[in-house]
Amino acid sequence: MEVEVKYSISDLDSIERKLKELGAVFVNEEIEEDYYFQHPCRDFMETDEALRIRKTHDLVELTYKGPKVSIKTKSRVEVNVRVDDANKARDILERLGFKVVYVVRKNRKKYRLGDNISISLDNVEGLGSFIEIELIAKEKDWGRAEEKIMGLARTLGLKGKPIIKSYLELLLEREKHYPGDRS
């Protein structure tokens, strides 16, 4: 179970300083390209699911994300598998009737805090800057994980309600375009 909060931020540098003060360890910085697919027989916007291929400099990953299970955080089942070739994986999906509906590009700085908290400082093309705080938990423990990451958000001085929409949803809303639209 992926338990995550996301906040729009205006000053990545001050958040990065706070993370370092808390002992967060810099992991890496990379460009990510996320290719989101639409299912040929059901609307992922309606079912609140996602299927994507993520490409970075040295990794290609196929990910399924299930429907969100919380109204406070972006908590959901996530299944990931590494693949050798993004183009071949995309070709397989397209031959099965899936269609790429959007590509999300971001510059991501990754930090780790403790054994299990991942923090990403993202500059998303077309959207701006965000922080994502994520914890992977067993399904039965997601409530405690949610409390833990919300506490870290408060410690970092993040204000307001977290954004529970994905970057894809935010970009589609901004453009007023939805996969499957016939217009």
C-alpha cells in the first residue's frame, strides 16, 4: 500500500534545507517521464485507477495504481515491475488496445528519511513545484502510516490540505481534457 501526501510549494530550497536539518539523506536527482495509458474497455478516470510506464535515465518501470482508499491522503494499492525496454512494453500495451493519453515530465530530487519515508521534490512540467512524502505500508497498517507522514508534513511547515490528485489528474484538469473524451 502506497501512502502519500503531496503539497504545492513555492520554495523548494527552503523545504530542502528543512529536510537536511531533519537528517534526510539525498538519494538522487533525475528526469522522469510517465506515460499514462487508458484501458480499452473501462475508463480509469471513473474507476480511479492508473497504468503507466515510467522512464528515467537508468530505469523503466510498469506500474498499476488502484483506487484511492482515503480522503486525507493519496493512499492506494500500487504494483510495480521493472521492464527492460520502455518501447517494447508500450508496444505490447498498445497492441492490447491500451492508448497513451498523457505524458507527465518532471525533474525529481529524491530524499530518504529513516528506513521507510521517501520524499520527492518535484518540478512538474506545466504545473510547478511540489513535495511528495511517501511511505509503503502493509494494507492493515496504512492508517498509522498516514498519521506518520501527516506529522512530517506539519514538521516541515506544509499548510492546508494535501493534494490527493495525481499529477496526471491535475494536468488534465488544467487543460480541461479527459481521456476518452470524444470532443
